[in-house]
Amino acid sequence: MDSRALGYCESVLFVCAWTLAVCFTKPTRCAGVRSRSVVEGESVTLHSHLSELQTNSELSWTFKTGSSFAPIAQHFRGEITTGYTERFKDRLQVDRQTGSLTISNLNTNDSGVYQLLMRHYNRTLSKFLVQLKVYTPASTPVISNITQSHSVSKSCSVLCSVENGREVTLSWQRGGETLNHTSSPDLNTNLSLPLEIEEYNSTYSCVAANPVHHSLTKLSMTELCPHLLHPQHQSINLY
């Protein structure tokens, strides 16, 4: 067996042995679960919270697959290994000084639990978990007019619609005020939110947002509600 293959085997054995040690050896320090939320296509750095790795420090980043954790990156005996799986191919980078892990070109399949296992020169084992959520950008809302007849109506009825997504909320806003909102766990159904306007005295916007991204469409009164462009009416109604 050549030295490269032997080194890889040593790395795998180290991760397995280390995982067992964390499970069955005391004392083990656990920092709890941290949470990160990011947009698809961006990069994220999962910090080790170490200012500098000591000479005898060893660490391993793992990703939860099913009921177990599989190694994805490792700093062992001064060497960094990231080629454990095709899933993260060419997208992982470990900081040599701190051991922090950077994942680039994120996709929604990268959502999940990441675990950092650390062994310091004093042989104390420690670990912490990071819950990573990767969201697709919220789609741009589309506003349409649903008024029956402009010539006789004293109001303007509009409908805002958007493609649904993970944790997306659709809302109507006037200035900085949220007038109404809606959401649905059914990702196969588009979100729709009506609004009836009887007064033109401010700017109305429809906003689709998830925890890390939002898209906004302003209501064009000239295009959709031209008959309200004079001060004749004094109220706004929500369905």
C-alpha cells in the first residue's frame, strides 16, 4: 500500500475512533446546537470559534446522514482532507489556522446538521452542532387587477400572487405598515393575496419573503388603478 493510500486509511480510522471516543469517553464538552440560515448559491463559513489551532489539535467536520454522521472534512496531523464524498466535491475549504469550514455554491440539499469534533493537546474531547438551512430566493410577486369595471367602481381590487416556497410569507405593505399577509405549508400551491383600495394616498407594495431573502413588487396605480388617481375616496378594505 502506498503512502497516500495509507494516509487516507489512517484518516478514516481516526474519524471513526474519534467518533466512538466522543460517544463513550468522558468528559466531553458539548457547546449545543447553533443555527445558520443562508441563500442558495452563496457561501457560508461554519466557525470553529478557535483563534488558532494548537500544534497537537485535531478536528473533523461531519454531516448528518440518516441517523449517523459521515466525515466531510478533516484537519489531522497538519494535513487537510476534504475528498470524502462527491456531494461536496470542490466546495469545501478548511482554514488551517482556525479549522473553520467554508462551503461554497450552496444548494438546498446542503441543509442539515453539521458536527465539529475537536481533540486538543490535553486530550479533552469537545464537539458542537450547527443546523444549516439553505433557502431558495423568494420569487418576485405579480400584481393583477381584478376589479369588475373601472368606469363604475369606486374602488380598485388587486391580487398579488407568487410561487410558494419554503417558509415564504406573502404580504401587502403600505409604507412601512403590513396590511395583511398569508402563507401555506403546501409548496405545490401558489400564494395569493387580494387587496381592495378606495384611496390613493400612499405607495402599496406586495412582498414575498423567507427568513433570508425577500422580493418586492410595487403597485402601479397608473397601470392598474387609473380611476383612483384623484382624491375622491377615503378608505381601504382588506378581504
